[in-house]
Amino acid sequence: MPRDHYEVLGVGRDATADEVKKAYRRLARELHPDANPGDPEAEGRFKEATAAYEALSDPERRARYDRFGNDGATSSIAGDPFGGLGDLFETFFGGGFGGGFGSGQRGPVSGEDLAADLHLTFEQAVFGCETEVTVLAAVACDACEASGAAPGTYASRCGTCSGSGQVRQVRQSVLGQVMTTGVCGDCGGRGETIDRPCSECSGGGRVLEEATLGVQVPPGVDGGQRLRMAGRGAVGPRGGPPGDLNIRVRVADHPLFERHGDDLFHRLHLPVTQAALGVRLDYETLDGTEELVVPAGTQAGEVFRLRGRGVPRLQGRGRGDLLVEVHVDTPVDLTEEEEGLLRRLAELRGHPVLEAGEGLFSKIRQAFR
């Protein structure tokens, strides 16, 4: 069962709007994910505090919460005198009646989601890592403590909407007189206005800064995938909760290995002598050097599987495998002695071969005689 909003923020039920706002700012600085990287408990408390602030900072939602508890704070019926008719008018008239019923923006506005590219080496993607990403983001203005008001001054309740962020109007429709609700044009739905805006942020309560954020990359992430970091985006205007940061992963190619899902693939080139006679190799995997035994008579295209030497499974346990496919290289530029040995082998095995000098260019010369 959700905790009491007043208990979450640490204020009494008779707390003023300013006291609620100050309590939230204090908790936001203490619990923000930037200040507690990798701490899921702090992230959960941060979201809980944000939800409590959103409910208590809006006069109408706070009144419903005080009367009905959590069910009342999220109920749309109390704010819509026509109940489900609001949705009906939205369907037929496209919200043309002053923004629909109860659809106005109220309370603190969330910040924008941000996007960034994260470039990783092949090994970083396979094994995971701690790295950083730099983004240009809106952060809380220190000069006014995100209030938007000049130091020493405060925002005041909007006189047009009485702090609700919405205005109601009676309009004439085909069904007669209809009361509609829309965003207050004077305060933009925030419920308060600023007479003397902060000179640093021009009343927005936030400024643009380049921020470097720590990123925990899980093992097994692949190129093109996205990492979502909740609460690491731009802060909202005038102390509103932050958006999220969406990171798109870019992975560099590896000089030897290709990734096929959770498996790694490598084409191993061997001379014909090693393929025919067999060989023990010091084979370099991503985990270090291991002995790879290629038995005598190995054919081109044969695959050796090194189990558990692939990519960690991102959504499960264990790792994929490393598949080593043999490619047999035919020798070229033979010395006279090497050619003699190969001809002797062909003779012993009964394999007909071209005579010495009977190559392609020799045949072309003979054709023009």
C-alpha cells in the first residue's frame, strides 16, 4: 500500500505550498539518481517523493487526496463535472471545446527526455563496463533554487485560475450550454505567476549545462540497443521532476570476431600442412589464451566450438559459445624444393597434376604458336 504523501515529504497536513515545495527540493537533491548511482532504493524513494509532490502541489488534487486518500488523488471524476462525457466530446469534436474536460496541464511539468549515443569497444559491450556520457541538459538554476523567481522573491498564486492551473468556460454547442475546462493562459497551467523572474534563468527555474553522467553498461549489450536511465534527463521547469535519458549503444567491430547473437564467430586460416597433419595452437579468446587442438585431416569448413567463451546472455544466465571455422589456405610462390615435395606427395597418392611450367600462361603462349 502506498505511503502517505505527507509522510513521504516529511511535512504536516497543514503545510503550505511553499513548505511542500521546499521539502520536495530537499529530498530531490538527496535522492536524485545522479547523487546515488546504482542505488535502486534511492531511485525508488525519489520516484515516491516526486509522486507525492505532484499530488500535493496541485490544490485540487491535494483536496481530493485529503478527502479520499490515494484513490481520490488520481480520480478524474472529481475534476470532470460531466464524467465520461468529456471523452465522448473528445472523440467527436477532437478536443475543440477549449482543450476538453479536465485535460489541462496542472502542477509541476516534467522535464524533457534526452537522447545520447554511447560508443563502446567490442570488449566493453561483451563484458560490460562503467563509463560516462556527456549531454547538454537543463539543470536546476542555483541562483533561484529552481523557483524561477528572483532571489528574495516568490511566485504568487495565479489570480485568474486561483492556483488550479485551469479555467472553466461555458460555451454554446449543438447540445446546448456546455462547461469546458482548459489550461489557464496566464500561468500556463502551473497555478502560479512570477512578478520578478530570475535573471539567470529568465523565470524558467533551469539553465542549460553540459553534464557528464556515469553509465553502468550491463554485460552482453549489443549495438543498436538502448539503455534507459530513469530520472537522468532534463529537469522540469520551476522544480518539476526530470525526464529520462535514453542511450543508444554503438559497438566497434573486432578485428577477429563477429557476433552472432550470444555466440562469437571466427574464421581461422590454416596452412594445408597443419590441416593435414594436425596442430596445437595457442588460441587467443576474449578471455585469454587457450589451447586449441586441430586434429590431423581437418577439412576446410569444419567448426570447433569453445563452450562458454561467447557473449554473456543479457536477459539470462551463462554465455554463448565461440565458433571457430577452419579455412585451409593453398600455398603459393613455392620454392623448387617445396614444389618437388608436393609433386612427390601427389605421385604417392596417385593424384594427377600439371607438369612443371604447365600453368595458365604457358597454355596461352602455346595457343598463339
